[in-house]
Amino acid sequence: MSNPLRATVRATAALAALAVVAACSSTPDPKPEPSPASPDASRDASTLVRANPFTGAAAPKGLPDHPAFLVKIENTAAGAPQYGLSEADMVVEELVEGGLTRLAAFFYSQTPDKVGHVRSTRTTDIALVKPTRGHLIASGGAGVAIRKIKAAGVAFHSEDTKNVTLTRDPGKRAPYDRLLDLDAYAKQHTSAKAPIPAPYLPFGATPTTAKKKATSFDVRFSRGTATRWRYADGRYARVNGHAEKGKDFRPDTVLVLFTRQADAGYRDPAGNPVPETVFTGKGKAVVLQGGTMLDARWSKKNAGAPLRLAAGGKPVVLEPGKVFVELVPQGPGGISVRG
């Protein structure tokens, strides 16, 4: 779905945004976040470099002519198997009610024709998708959540708002049966004016290195929920994931970010209070890359700002590649490293 002229124009904007982020990361007191580069502003640039804003990796075929898409995906056995994750650019795991978690998968460079099983949105998703100026896609959401999402200026698409069509998996029961043909959806939203996502994470040619070994670890969200990870063959793998066999998301980096939890202001159908992960401000972070771990700090100035990382007062730069972000709640959350 790439267009050569469009790829050249959009790649230039990606380079300009990367340069701005790199410059801001080098100073201890960064200036206010710049607005993401627009396609029109990129037409005067003379140097052309193609880079995926979610991975920092080269995009030799150019950038797509559609927005970035964040799709909410069930993360329990009830919604297994998860489809499409191997083609995602970045994945975030967030806490939902009952101590369970849900995935927010970002798709940009690839748009699978089968993604799911698609679930409902949470107000946490505002700060996830807003920096990309992309689309948030879900099966639905509570009225209060949808109102907040729309008030934040996020393009929200769901069955509840009747601006996305999902199909049903005959082998599953509602609400775990919704599937999305993202390729068809992307074609409906292809445009020369589609927003280019700003770089999401601080990637660089000279990544920050760590010495402490960590090839196996558990990320705990609650008493009953933990994601187990193992490092092998140069990438990380979820030991207890729910993806389609052989098609899980295999990140190069895992970021564990300790976050404050707030009350989203409503309850689920079972009466459980719904939490909201506050993905702004700052907190403790653990960067797992190349089989090692680095204790760091994360910061995000506002919902639309990129994520920054620092250790020892210096910016942390990630090696280009796919990233899995764990938004762990402060207090009950944690990470256990087995070596």
C-alpha cells in the first residue's frame, strides 16, 4: 500500500521528526514538544531517509499512505488465539478491571486481514494513541470512556459508534468473538494527507548498553496476572501468551514502565471498578534489551508527547527494532528476574 512519491515525502517528515527528538533528548531540560511534522511541511526538505516511527528501523519501501492504527485485543484464554500480532509494529499491555490485562497493538507498516479478538477501549488508550494522530479501533466502550476519548481529539472507531465493521468468529462467544480485517479498513482510509506519526520512542544508532544479565523474567500486574518472558535467538518471547501458534509478537526490546493507577469513573458489567493507567508524568522503568536489563526512569509530558527514558541523568537510546511496552501498576506490579 506504499506510493513512491508519497513514500519520499512522508519519509522526509519522519527524518525531520527524528532529528527533533534526538536534539531534545540530549539536553537535561528539553524544550516544549514540537508538533509532528506534516506532509506539506516536508516538501521543502532535501535529505530523504525512510524510518518506521514505531521501530526506528529503515523502511525501504516507504511509509504507508494511511494513519497508524491502534487495535484493542483480548489478552486472556477466553479470547485465544490472538491474531495478527506478528505483524504489529509495537504492542502495549495495560491493566483492566479484575486484575486482568488487555493489549493495545499498533499497526502501521503492515495491515493484516485478520486481527483480534477485538475488545473494548479504556481511557488509558488516549495517551497511547494521541502521539500518533492515528485511529483507535475497538469493539466498543463505556459511554463515559468514549466521551473522554472524543473530547481528547482521538479518532475513535468501533461498533458502538458505528464507524467500523467487525466480523464474528463462529468458534467463539461474545464478547470474545470480534475480528477485524485491518487491510480492508486501511484501504478505506488511504489518503495523501494521512497524518505521519511522530517517532514514538528514543531510537538511535548508538543504543545505551547495560551489563546486568536478564534472559528470563516475569512482569506482574496483579496477584493473578503476570506475563512471563524469555530471551532467545536475539528476541524476546512471551512464555504464557495467547497468540496464534508461531505468530506471536517477538520484540527486540521490552520496556517495563511503572505507572500510577486512577479510577476511570465507571464500573464494568460485573460491578468491578475500571482502572485508568495514568500514562503521563514520570516513574521508574526497566529497559530489557539484548538479554540485559537497565534500571531507568521514564517521562511523558502530556498525552500527546513522546516517551523519554533516562538513566544516571543521561538519555537512554534504544536499538531500532520492535518494542513491547508493559504498563505495570505501581504497588501491586513488579518484575522478577531469574537470570
